[in-house]
Amino acid sequence: QVQLVESGGGLVQPGGPLRLSCAASGSIFSIYAVNWYRQAPGKQRELVAGMTSGGRTNYADSVKGRFTISRDNAKDMVYLQMNSLKPEDTAIYYCNIYLNRRNDYWGQGTQVTVSS
């Protein structure tokens, strides 16, 4: 049984940093691509950042230069470092690990609110 548990969400002021963590269990973590998605109220879920098993990264244009995805295969952890946060970054953030359509897993989400 694969489980993903996110942590690190909360309320932060505009311009501030926040680091999200995702702990994975029950899988051969290192072979999966890892991703962070977000969903704001009234909007579709969108890919924020992704990293392949080989370490190649991609980012949504809206977060390039501000967010950094990383992984620690020894600890089965995924991170999202978010800097220079803006109110429009407010959303529920979801951790995802993906190998193929049958091996596609999601966390429960963590709320990030950027507000003064």
C-alpha cells in the first residue's frame, strides 16, 4: 500500500518562504517521477513542479525562479521549496508520484495560504 503524506503548509505573508515535504512509503520510491500539483478554489488542478527518476526538473512558468523541487531517495522524501510567495500561490498543494497509469499515487493535500 503506497502512502504519501504532505506537511509544511500554512499561512505565510507575501514575499515569504515555505517548504513543503512529502513522505512516501510502500513503494520503490527511486524509480518514480515525483510531482507537486496545486488546486486553487474554482480552478483546475495544475502541475507546479516535477522531477524525473533521473533528476530532470520542470516547472510551471508561474513559479520558475521561485520554487525548487527536490527529492531524497534515501529517505523517500520529496520537497518543494517556495520562495517569494504571492497571494496567487494560495492553493491546496498535492504530492504525486508516478510510474505509469497503474502506479500513480497522491497525497491528501496541504493548504498554503499567502496573505498579509
